[in-house]
Amino acid sequence: MNAFSALADDTRREIVRLVAVNGELTSTEISQNFEMSPPAISQHLKVLREAKVLHMKKAAQKRIYSLNNDGINEMEDWLLEIKEIWEKRLNRLDNYLLKMKREKLHGKK
């Protein structure tokens, strides 16, 4: 599963938001923010970890989660690519509209 598929779920997006705000959270701290069972949250954390959105480290009996820059950077790169494509399209449209306006002002068809 890729990062975008993993983030299609509302609960997983909220988990990522919590971790981003707090820097690091244990699985227990994360699950305390939801009205679902700890095993259900664990499944969401597994999906986010496998999609490289979250990084997990073990400290004794605790599992501590933080954002995984690799997954976040991959999503950012894709979004920037799409934004660049869209901006080029908008620039072409803007140029076309300016050309049409100039032609209208100068009486050309």
C-alpha cells in the first residue's frame, strides 16, 4: 500500500496529524485519542508503517511512532509535480486569454 492509499482513511489521517503535532507518540498515547480498541489502532499503525508514512522504534515494551520523512517526501514530491503541471496549464490559459483580449482590443479576429 502506498502513502496515499494509507491516508485515504480518516482515522489514519488523524493519527498522522497527532504524531505530526506531538513529534513522537507511543501506540498507547495514540489509541487514547480514539474510541476504538487498541488492536484496531494497531492495525492502522501497521498500515501507516508499511506505507512508510510513520516510523516506529521500540523502547523496552513501548512502540514509539514518528513521521517517516521518506514517505512524507515521496508524497510531497508527487504533489509538487502535479502542482507544476497544473501551473503550466494555467499559465497557458492565461497567455491565451491575454492574446484574445489583445486581439479584441485591436479589432483582430
